[in-house]
Amino acid sequence: MLKVHRARSGILLNLGRVKIGLDNGSAEINLISHAHTDHIVGRNESKLTIASEETVNLYSIRKSTKIKRYISLKPGKQLEVDGIYITAFDAGHVLGSLQFLIEYANYSILYTGDFNNEDSIIYKGAKPIEADVLIVDSTYGKPDYVFPPRKELYSRMITEALKALSSGKIPVFQGYSLGKAQEAVAIFQRLKIPVFIGDDSTEKINQVYDKFGVKLNAKNIRKANPNVLLSSDAVIVTSNVGVLKRKLQAFFGHEGKQIINRLKVFPLTGWAVRMKFGIPLSGHADFPRLLTFIDETRAKKVYAFTSNGRYLARFLKNRGIDAEYI
């Protein structure tokens, strides 16, 4: 009988005699959906890890250690382990992010990990896969969270950047070092606007993107000519504004202080829809897209996890869907 429950980190599936971890490194078999830190918490003690090759590379950078025993899966490829069939599909969240379809006995279980079912400048959106059971990310699982189309958000980023540059400011786009930072770089390099990276973590992750064919033309801020920045001809992308400011001061001294005084920061986060500042660019599905995705999987049972999972489960129950928060 299938049992699904939260573990100390991630989720644990009990499939008869076999236990499978979903972003849970303490399980015998661990499926890693992607390399964001909240999905690779703690030590990976699994006898077998299944992930994309991109995620394995990103894991080694983010954890400063390598996964010793793993099998890499590409989207559309299937693997059989102890009579369990595991198929990978794109999750549209970050480089290498996967959904997993797990088929065992009479069950089919889809685990989304974090996902986004809207195409972006870098990623193809996740496609719903039909399954009996759906374990779904519900980060923005409330009606409050409705994001403008991505093209509209990109236009807003460009408009804000050009407005800042024309007024003598230096636009800084702050987003996760894995995911949104690379989207921001891709947008401005298309416009042939010089882009500088404000933290080493983002630069290392960009190198993995380059390795897997996503070419990002951005330099570390330490390689910037301060006169280029002060002439308002460049954009900065960083995951940490505090780190950026410390680097500017350390690298450029008095000119660094001048640059700091002219920074204009634009946070990139889905939570911005409820804030008075920032741009709601997110690597997750918003509420309407989340509902569409759930409906199209035709799942008979839905397990909702992450921050708004409790609300989403109640909402789905009111629509007649057997749903549970984990």
C-alpha cells in the first residue's frame, strides 16, 4: 500500500518493501528534483541517487561535495529499480529541474518538485503528466498569487533598467543565484547591455549553465571597469546586495562608494505581488497555472506540500478533489 509523508527533509514514499525519498537524502533511493538548497538539505546518504546530470553538477558546487552513487536521467528517459519504473520530465524551474513519474504495481505517482508550467527565456515550461497520485509544489497555492505573463515581466525589467540608467542610476536585479539570476542575465545580454555578476555563487552557477549549453555573457563585478558602471552603461545581477556592496568597496575603494550610492535594486520574487516593490518574476507556477496543471494530471489523489499547501488542499477538497497537505 502506498504511504506518503513528510520526512525531516523532503518527502518519503513507502512502496511496500521499498522506500523512495523525494529530495530526501536519508532514504535508500533518493530522487533529487533540482539543486535549490531546500531540496538538497543535509547529507545525501542514499545508496542510489537519481537526478539530471545538470543537477548533479550544481549539487557539487552548492554542497562542496560530490554525489558518490548516482544515475543521471534526461527528460523522457525511464529507469527501472526493484520493479519500480521512474521516468523523468522537465519541471521548467531551473537548469536540470525534473518531475518524476513513479510507476509501481497499480499506482502511478507524479512528483513535481518545484515547477513552472510557463516557458521562459531559458526554460521550457513543465507539462502535466497523467497519474493516479500527484505530489505537487504549492508555493503560490493561494488566489492572491497571479503573475503577469513572463513577456510582460521581461518588458518591465527592461523598462525599469533603462529608466534607471537614463537617470544616472545603476540597476541591480536581485534574485536566487540558481534560476532567476540566469534569466536576468539572458534578458539583458540579448539587448547587448553589459551585465556584471555581484556574487561568486551566481558566477559559479553560470559556469554550469555554460557547460550545458546555456551561454551567459556576464563577468564578475571584480572585472568591471568602475568608469563603465559610473557612466551608467551596465546592469548588475546578484543574489545578495550586501555581498555586492562589500565587493564594490573592497575592489574599487572611493569609486566603489560612488557606485554603491547610485545602485537601484529591483528584487525578483513571486512574493512581490503582495509587496510595494519588486518584480514578481518566479520560477514557480502561480495559482491559476497551478490549478490548470493539477486538473490536467487527472490525479485521483493530490498531496500538496510547501508554504501554501494547507490552503491548496482545502481549496481542492471544496472542488471535490481528494487532497491532503503534507
